[in-house]
Amino acid sequence: MTQTPRGAGIAVPPQVLHVAVSWRTGHGVPDVDVSALLLGSGARVRGDADLVFYNRTDHPSGAVRHLGRSAPGAPGSPAADWLWLDLARVEPEVERLVVVASADGGSFGQVPGLDVRVTDAAGATVAYRAIGDATTETALLFGEFRREGGGWRFRPVDQGYATGLAGLATDFGIVVEPPPPPIPGPGYVPPSAAPVPPPPRAAPPGPVADPYGGEFRPATYQGRGKETVRCDPGLPPGRWVLLEIESYHSLSTTIESCDAQGRAEEYLLAAYEDDVRARTVALVPRARPLTLRVEADAPWTLRVLPLSHARRFDSHIEGLAHDLVVYEGPSGVLDFLHGGVSRFTVHRHAPPQDPLYDDEERDLLVNGVGEVRASAAVPGPGLVRISGDGPWKCAVRR
């Protein structure tokens, strides 16, 4: 594959892009954590929200998302950590968007097969550069997107830092607080004159813990056509996970759950739009890993996320086509309005009544075609899975 020379800027299309920092796994190979920094004037961030990483996955503008790391395979297999960009949505005061990464528990000299790749939504390579000269660096600035001539250009940088992500972030204006002092062990008696340390600053806000799901590291899977996805066995058993899929220029995009033998069992999503960015939900089996069958006519990207990443509402919410939302209000009536032309359905999911079985409780609240106005009573908080082909609205009556 042709490399983009270091420091050479190439024009990139003003559309959705994916950025992947890739490497090969192995014994003693550090994990790689990718982040994005949005820089204003003076090459500085405007605030903490301009750092997008695994603990703050979405920029407020909607222009940058941290998608998560692809599930690791056997030692020596490829791995990647992913960013999603929509350069058309970057705020005008942002002049540069830099892609950085840190090596967790080691240096980049211990990471084989390191490279950075920019692709368009269809998977075509826009820019690529292999990184082969890293040594003791614990953080790297891989490249930057820069405004130029009314458009955007990408430039590989390959600048290393020996002070980790904290040192790199400080250079761009992020205030990094020192870690709190260690907690003394049993029997420790503090000296009377010892100063009282100030309380540690709160950690950056991450996804809110969800009573229905469990927290875990998001994972990203990519494929084309029909493929079976065997998810990380470390997913919380008996809990829900959020599935998010993207596919463009496909006649249909479907996700099915699989039984213990890997056979397709039940549709979790069936979308028939040309361009799909949809969300649905899956229940992780208690006795085996979650296995999914994904099919599309074009390249697809599937993300498995904690349910805490789902949208929430208690009075009103709007969306497009297929989504999974969390209703957090009390008992009431949900009024739906759908503006598409095909079938529109709404399901409510509830936890299994018998904790020894994986079968969740599911109610069909709405089932109509085309422009639908419908109402359904709900007993209280729960998951609401919406499926349609057009814009929809939901308002709550109590």
C-alpha cells in the first residue's frame, strides 16, 4: 500500500471518515489507546470537552466519536482503535484536529505493526502511514487534520512523547491533575504534622452507569456480506448491550442473534434503507459468549457498546429510522409520530422474570405502516426499541 509521506498534506473529502491506529497483538505488547484533540487558535483546546477518548467518547458538536477497540484475537493478530469523524460538522473556530495515542503499560517501541489509516465510509483508503521507528515513546501524535483553502487536509506527523498522554495533552492546553495519594494500609498512623491533601478533582465525565447493563470496553467489528461475529466473552452475562451498525449503499442490513451452535436465531435489526446508521439491543447469554450474524451488501461496521451509551428521555425525544432509547420517566402514555413509508414498530424490553433463563420480556407497543400516529401505555422506565424508515417523534403524557 502506498504510504503518505511524513509531513505531506493531502486533501481529504468533507464527509464521514474513519481513522484507525492499528498494531499486532502479542505477549508483552502494550494496549494502544487512541484520542482526538480539537484545537482552536494558538493550537490549544478550548476546554476539556475537546479531548475525545475512551472515557469521553462523543464531542458535543457531534463531529468526533471514539468508536472503541476491535476485539483482540490470538497473539500476533491485528488490532485497532477507531475514531469516527464528520469534518463538515467541526465547529468553525476549530482549526486543527489531531489524532494521538498512548501505550498503556509500555512504550511504542514494544508495539509491532504500528500504522495509522484514514478511510472513507465505504472503506476506501484516503491516507496511510506505517510507524516503524518508535522506541521509548509512550505517546505519539500520529497526524492532524487541518483547515486549508476552505477544505481539509491530513498530514502525518509521527511526533513522540516520553511523558505519555498527560504530557502530550498538557502541550495542547489540557489541565492534567496529579493522581490522589495512595490509601495507607492497615495499622498506618499518620504523623500529626502531616498536611491534609486536597480532595482530588473529579474525573472527566464518562457514560452514566446503567441499571440494565454493565460497563465494559467498547469493541468494533468490520466486515462485508454475511459474517458471524463472536463477541468478547468478557461481556457482562445476562445484561443488555447496545449494538450500533453503519452500512452505506446496501439493499439491506440485518443483525441476528445466534444460538449455542452459531445458527441464526432471531432478528435484532432489519433495515432496508440505502444508508444505515442504526442502533438496537442484544441480551448477553449467561452461559456462552454473545454471537451475532451480520449481513449487508456493502462494507459494514458494528460496535458493541455499554447500554449507558444509549440516548435517554423522560418527556420528549426525536430520531430517525432505527434506534434504541431508554425511557426514564414514570408510568404514562407514549405518543408516537412516524413520517416514513414502510413498517414502523416499537417494542418495550424488560428484564427476564426468571433470572435462570435468558429470555427477556418483550412487548410490541406499536405496529403500523407509513405515516403512523399511535399511543401506548408504559408502566415506567425501560428500553424502547424503535424501527422505521423515516423521522419519528415520541412525547410522553402522564
